[in-house]
Amino acid sequence: MRFLCLFFLLVATTSLASVLTEPKLDRQCDLDLKIKGPLLQEQQDAAAKDFAHIFLVEKDPKKAWDKYVPGEYIEHNPFGVSGRENAIAFLTGFIQTPGLTISNLTAYGGGGFGHFHFRETLPGEFDRVVMDRLRFVGTCFVEHWDVAQDVTGEETNPLAWF
């Protein structure tokens, strides 16, 4: 059991390190990308990691959206409203909340989607795990779904969340 916990801690730490050190893409995303197959997978993976880094590590939603969400943005979160500017306004206020920490971040992309899994904590307010799924067109994001679950400290599963 101890080995498994150490193994999962190592995997989570390695995943966070890959997002933190992933090379940045210098260009804007491309909606009209004509490539397919492994090269598209690689470009979507790099885009997802760069987007997650800018948004969740640098805590700069406007910069992330300017680079990866060029136009229409469909939101499926029941507490959000579709639209690029709506997302930027809401997320800028939220991500820059004093005391908010993001940890255990894993990001990857391919198959037409970017996926992000992380923990967000604001002491005295909430501690939750989030999974985001964003749909690509080319290397741009156009649609978003997410799920979040509170961390209570009473979880039965010793491998919960990460």
C-alpha cells in the first residue's frame, strides 16, 4: 500500500513537472490546421500543456484565451455562460483570488480534446479536484466541460483523486 501511494505521488509530481517545463508554443493556435494523425496529436498535446501552464500556473486567463480561444467558445459548466469574453472575465477574477492554490496539475491533449486534472484550494473556503475537457478545432479550443468534487478528508479510498 505504501509503495502504491509513493508511486502515485511520483506520477503526480512528474506530471506537474512536465506541465511546468513544457516548451511554449510561440504562435497562436490554428483553426484551419490541415494536418492529421500523430503530428496533430503532438501539436494538440503541446497546446494543451501550454494553455494549462499559462492559465493555471501563470494564472493569466486572458493570455491563455488570446492564444488558444480565438472566437466562439461554448461553455457547458452550469454556472458559466458561453462566450470567450464571459470566460475571461469570470476566470480572471477567480484564478487571481488571494490564497488560491493550484496543485497536482496534469495536462495532455490529443484525439480532438485537451484534458486537465488538478486540485484547487482556498483555505477556509474550498478544497476540490477538477477535471476539465476542452474540444479542439485544429489547435484552438472551442468548447468546454468540467466536473469538480470536494475533498473532505473522509474519503474511504486511500488512492482518491490522484
